[in-house]
Amino acid sequence: MNRHWNSYLNKALSRRELLQVSSAGFGSLALAGMLGQEQLRAAAPSPLSVKPPQFPAKAKRVIFLFMHGGPSQVDTFDYKPLLKRDHGKPLPFQARKVVSSETFNLLQSPWAFKQYGQSGAWVSDLFPETAKMVDDMCFVKSMWGTNSRHGGALLELHTGSDTFVRPSMGSWITYGLGSENQNMPGFITICPTQSHGGANNFGSAFLPAPYAGTAIGSVGIAAKDAKIPFISNSETPKEIQRKEIDYSQVLNRKQLEMTGPDRALEGRIESFELAFRMQTEAPELQDLSNETEATRKMYGLDNPITEDFGRQCLMARRFSEKGVRFVQVSHTYKWDQHERLKRDHEQNAREVDLPIAGLLKDLKSRGLLEDTLVLWGGEFGRTPTAQGSDGRDHNPEAFTMWMAGGGVKPGLSYGATDDYGYYSVVDRVHFHDLHATMLHLLGMDHLKLTFRQAGRDFRLTDVHGNVVKGLMA
């Protein structure tokens, strides 16, 4: 170790000296404890500092309710009476081969459909509680994607690409807008899947590390046990923790000074600072004990069938209410019914129906639904033809997603599939169009939200995507 480095470590640094020796990367701007929050923002904002939208926004934040596996559109929200009439007959037009080696004739839905609300939206008996909220929901019945396999389709939904590692939509949104809460991550995913792309579905890829999703729990872990680990330290006072972090950051910054910009190291610097700040807020946010009994019941926490997903939805509301920009909750990996459609779709819907309705009611009662965009859906739909005797195959050609709040037109059913629900045929909406529309609602032009990497400008929608103005209020 050279003389300069020894003297550097041994002397006390003033605030001015610290700024002078710090790297030009974003990590050098993160010493909130030393500089004070006001000085930090004035001198050099953190990567999660709030950024103004490019134009007036209708939504400020997003909650994504991800139904991993691919719910069947013709058994949930896309009513097709001809399926019942022609049950057992061959599909009267050419079908695309998707996953299975063989699909059979048309399969009617095991559930009855009814119209609900002033909008008259059709909903099957699978979702009796969500059906009560249709006048707040905007159904997109003409979704389609380009990949029939779970892995590629999940990546396409989450990142816009089914073939390359790209930043998640949550990462792009946080990159574009920052976070309203500097003591929490800007992007949180609760109990995410570890398969079909795994962490790539919520990773930041080539965007700086602070924009990656922070996973709380994972598939297979009960929501009640899904906690941010090591968020409190009862053995070491915060003053000592602060000194320990400051010392390690001095070493990290000296490394940056010697080597130049290092995105991984800068991300590590910022992660240390964020982890320290999270101690002040995360434990309370994860503690649901202060919620009223009425609220807990509204989310289904009093029922073992709905408790797990209800807890995720309630945490999503709490995180969103406190300024987290993007929250994803996942019902993983349950909706892939190649067989036992009636038994398993029924069980899946029982687990999520009441919590979803509770989340919408709760957001609305708190005045949050107006500027919170709620998105529901899976990576693709299912075929109207049977696979085996009681299952349906993957179908990326047609499926339904819905949104609520955040500037979308309530009570709307947009687009349409053919008479049997096999292909989207009217006002088709690709994942790229969905992403462009979401960014627009958040006040960002998907053509201008870019990041330069490897000599070219990348964006969430790549070279595709159109804003679907018909979805907007």
C-alpha cells in the first residue's frame, strides 16, 4: 500500500474533501448519513431520486398482479357462447400448433358467464368478487405475444424481449421516474418465480443496479415468511453501523478512483447506502399487525385459502402507499392447466379472487386507485380446443389482461378475439403496445425513454410498440 493511500486512510475527511476524492459515478453521491438529505439532493441526487415525467402523467406507480402459467381467457373474462354450442366439434379453421403434439376438438367452459355492473362486462363464475369491480376495470381482450413457451413468454411480458437479457419493465419505469421513497427500493417483487427466466424477469440487465427489482421471498415461501432479511440489527447501534459503512465506502471509492467507472462497484456502493436507510422504514412496512380486522378480512387474511395471496396484495398496497414505484405480486406457477382444468383453475381463482377485489376496493377507498395503475394477467392464454379430455394448451395468439386506475378508461372492454377465442382479431394489442401504453400513462414517451449500451440506444419496446389511446380515460 503506497504512502498516499496510507495517509488518505489515516486522516479525517471533511465534507468538501470527501466530495473531492469521490468518484464521478453515482455511487459517490450516496453518503446521505454524512452529507444530510438536503445537501445530498442539492449537490448530487441518488439514482432513485424522483425525476419529473416527460409530460403530465395520469399514473404515479404500478402494481402488477402476475398470474404465472397462463390463465384461460375463455374461462375467465372472454365469453364465447359458440364454445358451448359447438362443444366437441373440430375448430372450423386452421389453428397454430403451439406446445403439445396434439390438441382435440372444441372444449366448452365448465363455468357459466354473467354480465356485471353498469358496463355489462362478462365474467365467469371463477371470479365472483372481482366481478363486482368491473366498472373500475379496463379489459384488454385482444392481447397477443410471439412466444408459446413459458420462459420466452415471461421474458417478453416482463422485459419486451423473449430472446435477450433486457431490463424489466419495473426497472425501466424506476429508471425513468425514480422512487418517491428514498428509504425503500423503487421496484419490489414479492414471492417471484425462480423458473422461466427467473431473476431476469425482474433484473435491471444493463441499467444501473439500483433499478433492479428487490425480491421479497420467492416461490415456495409463504407470504407470511417473505421478509427482507437482516433488515434490523439489535446488536450494533446505528451510529457504529454508519461508521462501518462509511469506512467501507472510502475503500470502495478509492478503488473507483484508481480503476475508473465500474458499474458493479457503483451499484454495490448504492446498495449499502439503501440497505442502511431501509432500517428506518422497511420493518414497519412489512408488519401487518397494525391493519384493522376489517382490512385484513377484506384481503382474505382470515381464510387459509386466500391468506397467502391476500397478504401479498396487502403488502403491495402498503409499499405503493409509501412511494415504491413498481410492485409485483406473483401467483406462481399455478395456471398451466394442460389437464384438470376445472379442478385447478377453480382452486387458483379461489386463492386470488377475494384478495384482488380487496386490493381494488382498498386503493379506491384511500384515493390511491386514481393514480395507481393495477395490471393483471399472465404470459399467454389457453386454446379453446381441448388438450386431452379436460385441459387446454398454451395460446399466445389471444388472451385477456386487465388494468384499473392510473388513467385507463373504467368499464371498458377493448378489442376482441374470434368467435371461439383462438386469435385476437380486433384492435390487437401486443406486449410492446401494452408497455408503450403503460409508459405513456406514467408520463413517459416510450420512444424517448432510452439507455445507451454497446453503441446503441435501447428502450423497453425496442423498435416496436404503439400507445393504445383507446384504453385511456
